[in-house]
Amino acid sequence: MEANKRAAAGKKKKKLVRKGIVAIERRRQPRLSLELPLDYSRVNIRQSYGGIVANASEMGILIYLPEKMAIGTTLSIEIFYARGLTLDTIKAIGTIVWYDLAARRSWGEHRYGFRFQAIDKKNLAKLKDLIKDLGNTRSPFKI
């Protein structure tokens, strides 16, 4: 009889358990979702192409590019954004650290993780300000 009561109590407790998915940020620098235009070129080649920045942190960015590139490719980038009524840019050099095919395959886009290697103090300050400004204008509860 006592065992039946414990079993029934255990079943009731199990019903109280909530299930779900919890996303925990494990990166050293949290990323901010955004969508900004980007020009890029391989370091030794002058010809530039366009891409999109999808999220950013002080250590790197998630970018969509129209061409496939190998991991380890070094790029020179220029991110364009509006600061008030003027157009401003952030320039840096970095490396492709991971790659996968974007969900928008029909557009021929490829998704890359890009880690900054060389960004001067002025451009790093602009990046930090941009992340801070955009982070403050968004609701912390919006997904």
C-alpha cells in the first residue's frame, strides 16, 4: 500500500516537470543579430565583391558570400552602416574559420564564420559602438 502511494506521488511529480529547449550562449563574445552590407576581397587581389553580415561580435562575424571559399582564406572586409545621416564603414582583415551552405541555396549564398585578425583601434571602437548601439535599441526578450 505504501509503495503504491509513493509510485502515485512519483507520477504526479513527473507531470509537474516542464520540458523545453534552453539555449545557453557559450561564446566568449555574445553575438548581435543584424543585417549589413559588406564588401570583401582576397588580400592579394584588388577586385571586391558584395556580401551580407548576419551577426557580429568583437571577435568575428557571420557572413553570407556568393562564392565558395576554403577555410583559412584571408579576406579584407569593409562593413557599411548608417551613423545618423552619414554612411560609415568598419574595415578589418580576417580569416574564414568555418563554412556551411546557407539555407538560401537558391540564391547561391554560402555562410561563413569570419574571425578578425587585424582591426585597428579606430575600427574596433566603431564595431564596439555599433554593437552597443544596436544592442540597446532591441528588446532583450525579442528572439
